[in-house]
Amino acid sequence: MYSKTISPLTTKVYHLEGYLDIPVSIDNVVINSGDYIVSDNDGILVIPQNDVEKYLEIGEQEYLKDTKRKEDLENFGVDRYLENLGL
């Protein structure tokens, strides 16, 4: 989890030890210190720190494709757009 600072209210209040910079697992997905978390209404994506550039490239390509689809939909209308897709 990301935090700008270390919270003064920690597990020490309950006389438990806490840890920093250790992997955590949520629903069988391991999240390491430095990983990126991206989310929206459709879900959550955990991006390993070493793979950020690759995911940025994929995101940019998908953004360009999505922009083209939106333009085509506006220009052709729904029926012609779907016809061009073979649907």
C-alpha cells in the first residue's frame, strides 16, 4: 500500500509488530514494494515495477485504437460502424 508518510497509529498501539517493504498477497496476487496499482470501475491492475514501461506502451496503443473506434463510430453511425466490423 502507498502512503506519503508512516502513520503514527500503527500496530504498536495493539502491541503488535509491523513491517515495511514486504510483499503482500491479496486474492493470490502478490504485490511487492514499488509495484504500481491502477484501478477503475472495471477492476484493479497490479503492475510490477520493472514492467511499467511495457504497460505504458500497451496503454498508449490501446488509447490510440480506442480513439480511432470512437471517431469511426461518430463518423459512420452505429449501424454502419457495426457493419464495417462484420457484426
